[in-house]
Amino acid sequence: MSSATRKVGERGQVTIPKDIRDKENIQSGDEVEFHNENGEVRIKKKEDFEERLEEGYKAMAEKSKKMSEEMINASSEAIDELNEE
């Protein structure tokens, strides 16, 4: 867990430390969300719907690829078994 101390400017602005921006992939122009939970203020990068959708499609594609490879292996094994008989 990273933590740092920063001063709040006159207009309420705070700079997010570079190591935290890098770790959370927060870039200039990104939106962040502020949450007040049990007396703690939490800052979180706003999730981009398109980014989440892309990650979901990539995960589905990887799962489909793995399943296809397993099916090909099972089919090959079945054909080998039939040819041995």
C-alpha cells in the first residue's frame, strides 16, 4: 500500500504522487472519483466503460482460445483411440 502526504492548495487542489499515478495508471485528463468512507477520503480512478468492455472481451477471447485448444486435443486423442482399434 502506498501513502504520501501533500498540502492542499487554496483552491482545494492536491497533486497525486507520481509513484501512485504510475501504479494506478492515472494519466493527465483521466477522471478520478472521491469517496468519503468512515471518515476516510479515498480517491479512485474512474473506470472507463470502454476499457472495462475491452478487458472483458479479451478475457472471453482467451477463455474461448483455451477451450478450443482443449477440444482440439480431445478430438485428436479420440481419433487416435479409434485408429488403434
